Amino acid sequence: MKQSQDHAATERLAIDVLRGLAMDAPEQAKSGHQGTAMALAPLAHVLFTRILRHDPTAPTWPDRDRFVLSAGHASILLYGVLHIGGYEVSRDDLVAFRQWGSSTPGHPEVGHTPGVEVTTGPLGQGVGNSVGMAIAERQLRRRYGSSVFDHRVYAVCGDGDLMEGVSHEAASLAGHLGLGRLIWVFDDNGITIDGRTDLSCSDDAAQRFGAYGWSVIRLDDAEDLGAIEAGLRQAAAEEERPTLIVLRTQVAFPSPKWTGSHKAHGNPFDAEEIAVTKELMGLPRDHTFWVPTEVRDFYRKTCESGQRQRREWMARLDKWDGDRGELDAALAGRGIQGWATKLPSWSPGEKVATRVASNACMDAVADVVPGLVSGAADLTGNTGTAMAGADAQTAATPAGRQVYFGIREHGMAAAMVGMALHGGALPVGGTFLVFSDYMRPAIRLAALSGAHVIYSFSHDSVGVGEDGPTHQPVEHVQSLRAIPGLRVIRPADANEVAQAWQVAVDADGPTALILTRQAVPVLEGTVTGAVDKGAYVLHEPDGPPQIVLIGTGSEVAVCVAAADDLAASGLAARVVSMPSWELFVEQSAGYQESVLGDGLPRLAVEAGATHGWERWADATVGIDRFGASAPGGVVLDKLGINPDNVAQQARALLGSES
């Protein structure tokens, strides 16, 4: 009995120590969110000491449970648990909370802090990531066996996550797919920054998630460790439905002044309130970042089970009789050695839409890029993302590599990030380029976190045609180019698509393929092009070039035709295909000059917004207005994307240069 009492006392002390850290770090930084972290300290304690399969000495072992703090503003809670639990998060790291160069940024960032699985903060994105993680886990478990993959995905979310629309899309998809190893814990504290949630929301979360097909568990006492553990274990035992645990909490508990107040969300307590609250919990009021030895020892002891589980997993993996090369490639999101030799090529003169060529590339390499998982937002055939012969990803066929995301661009994009960061999946997701707007928050986080994903954005210009300006992208390519860390590739033809696929699979981070709806000609020279360098000379005139025409995508063919027109009138034009600004920037100054010429006038041609082209060109033929409803060829022609206009603008540029 005495040992049991001591154990319980140590657990209560550990929870209060987490609450102390949750107050100290924001006070030190004069910035942060302590209220949610304090309220959820018991939950975090139970998760990390009783539930999660994790090993601080090997934080990325593939069969660990995944923990996603979707309510990323409570990052200090996660950092505190990681610190006490033996991860490489030191006391000095906590003291440097939210400071330049620290490993404890204001919201969790994957790859920045050991033990952080995804980059969260923009509300709703983390829970969307968790759905992708659950898809990846289930698919891997079915493809390679439960001796290799057998874990769960836990996410903690708040009212803000559930109000954001992405949570609806993600939760609806998870319920439809029957992702039984997915557990969300809803921090039901009844407040937002503005005040009580009833100012803006009267949803019943339990009914909402029940309608999605989720199992729902209610826990009314956030301090009852036994009830929290029982609820989590009940959820973990659910194999056919995802589970929402509705945990009723009080923000900033047990602060005498701020418990239950929306003002505790983002305002650091003053020193006196921290001291009073610590004294109430029995902590030394004048000690900051205090972690007693018995708490640290308790956490390290509980981590031994995770270390044992990892060793047992390694032993099982050693005995596993599957294809280790395939498994390793899948986990890395790469191709098996020599995979790119499977990519197809096309002959000059053929006419192929680049979305169709992209689909052919994916089908050709699906067997040698084992992690490929493809899907679209209800546009699978339209975007070149239908994987030939692949089963649909469903509860009945959990190994399926074809995901039907439905009309859920937000949810698809967030899930793709989760799949990639989980490991074992290289997700391809498609929609029309104009609807990349719906995906932008997750695309940005994919770039920030270095998630290895491939976007298949088709219908890439006003060439979409009759659907009109609502469906015709104009500013979208430039908008995507503005995202740091996102590789944007707009191939000129089918052969450049194949090279773009090699880049997308072999390189780190996210790649956006910008693809045509309409058929475009396969050009001379592209089969030996240099998409991996971002730009290359596709056509050189007979004599010394007088001007350089720079094209991307379908406009490269327009440039070639314009060069022929100019040649007929005695003007020599070099044609450069520039599928990727980002890749070209990585090249040496010498290579860039060899492509663009030294002192030659340059005219860029792209059927989209001209903003940004001044970096590479002296003038641009583009579209700085919305499109129109008419056949695609007509719209392009009327808006000046034709060889005659390009040749005319080239002559004008040469005239001004002279």
C-alpha cells in the first residue's frame, strides 16, 4: 500500500511539475500559451508514461506510436514531457523557449525537436496529418505484416482545430475509411481567444463525430488518471472505427486567478500568480524550471517498456522474411535502385497532355517505387492520378494504394503531409491547379517540414477553356513559386514529365507538378533535356542568337514556333525551356549564364501572371487578368499566347534594345 501511495504521489508531483514548466517558460519568454498546457498535463502524463510505445533513445523507430499535438500552441507541454522523459530537450532548451536558434519554437516543428512528429500550429492541420498517418500505418501493416508494423496514432486537438473546416474533411474521411487505430483527444475547455465558445459555436462534438462513423468516449474529469487511461485503452482497442475522446478540462487549472478564463490562453502569468499557483500545488515557489530527481527517475523508468518494445521489434524485423530492399525503399519514400529506367519516353511529333504523360510515368514505376500512394480530390482520372491495377484504400482493402479523397482538397493535402512524415508512403495527390488554393495551408507546412509529397496539379492555364475564369488558373503558379522549400516543375511535354518524376521521387521535400489538360506536342530535344537543372537550351539558331525566348510548360512549343517565325525574317532566337525556377536557382552562375546568355535580351512566355519574371527576363508575354469562357485554344489565342504575338513582342524587344 505504501508503495502504491508513493507511486500515486510521484505521479501527481510529475503532473504539477509539468504545470510549473508550462508557466515558467512563457514567463521567461514573455510569450506563449500556458493555459492549455496546464489543463492537459494529466493527459500528457498518462499518454507518455502508460500508453505510448516510444523510446527517447530512438525517437524515429518505425513502429513507434505517433503523437500529434494538433493544438500546437500548447507546445510547452510537449517540450516539458520530452525533457522529463529523456529526449534530447534540455533544461537550457526550455529556458530558451521561443528564442532565436532554440530547439523549442513557439509551435512544434518536425525535424527541429526530437520527439516532435509533425509541424503544427495552424489549427486543424495536425488532426489532418494524423489521418494520413493512420492511413499509412494501416496500409503498411497489411502489406508487410503486423510483426513489422503494429502501432497507433494519437492526436490532441481543441475547439480551434474542430472549428476549422479541414477537421471536418479529415474526420469525415477517417470515419469513411474506418481508421480504427486513430485516436483524437478533444480538449473540451469551452473557451477560445475571444471568450466562451458559445459566442461563436454551439456544435455537439459527440454527435458530429458519431455522424462521421467514429466511436465517441466522454471523460468529464481531466484529473482522474485512471479514467483517462481506461478511455485511451478503450480507444486503442477499437479496430474498425476511429475514436474521439471528449475530455472536459479547465484551462489554466489550478491557477486561482486564471482557471477557466479565456485570458489564460495566450497571456503569460505574472511572477506572483506563478508563485501562488506553485505554492498551491506544493512546488517551491521561487524555483524555475524545477524537475526533482524522483520525477525524472519515474519517467525514465516508464520509458524502459518502450525500449523493450523497440528491441523486440528489431528482433522481429531481423527474422522477417519479406523483401527488405522493397521495405527500405517504401520507408524512405524512394525507388528501388535503378527505378528510373522504367520511366517511359515519347517520340517528337506525338501530342500528349502532360497530365496523361504523368499518369503513364506513375503506372510505369509503381512496382519499383513501393511507397507510391495516389489519389485525388474527386478528380482521379482528370489529374493523372489513377494508378493502374491498384486497389482502393478502404476498410475492406487496407493495403490499397489508390485513395479516393472525395471533394476534400483541404483534408487531402493535410493527410498527404501526415502520410509522408509517418514514413512508408510517397503520396501523390491531384486536383485542378486553380484549386491548389484550397490546399495552400498544408502545402506551406509540407514545405516547412520537408514532407516528401508530390502534387499533381492539372488544367494548368486558361487552356482549360469553356469552364471559364473560375476554373482557369492565372496567379497560381507564381503563388506556389513564392513558397520557400516547394519545388515547382512545369514540364514542356511528356519527356520533361518523365524527368520531372525522377526529380520528384529522388529529391527531398515536396514537388508540385504543373500539368496541362490539353495535348501538347512532344518537342525535339526534350528526351535528353535537363529538367533536373531547372532550365536548359532546347533550340539553338543556326547563327549567334540575338534574343532568348524562355518558355515553361505548354508555352515552350509556342516559343519554338515563334523562333521559326523569327528565323524566317532573319532574326536568330535561342529557346530555353525553364520548367523549374527552384532547380535553376541551385545551379552555378556559370551554368545559368550558359543557358540565358550573357547580355542577350530575354523574353519570357508563360500563360499566367507575369509577376516575378523580371528576375529572369527583360519582358514577358503573360496573362495579368482573369480568363474567359471559350474553347481553350481560343482563350489562349485571344490573350496573346500564340507564336505570332511572341514573335511580335520579340521584335519589339529587339527594337528597344537597339
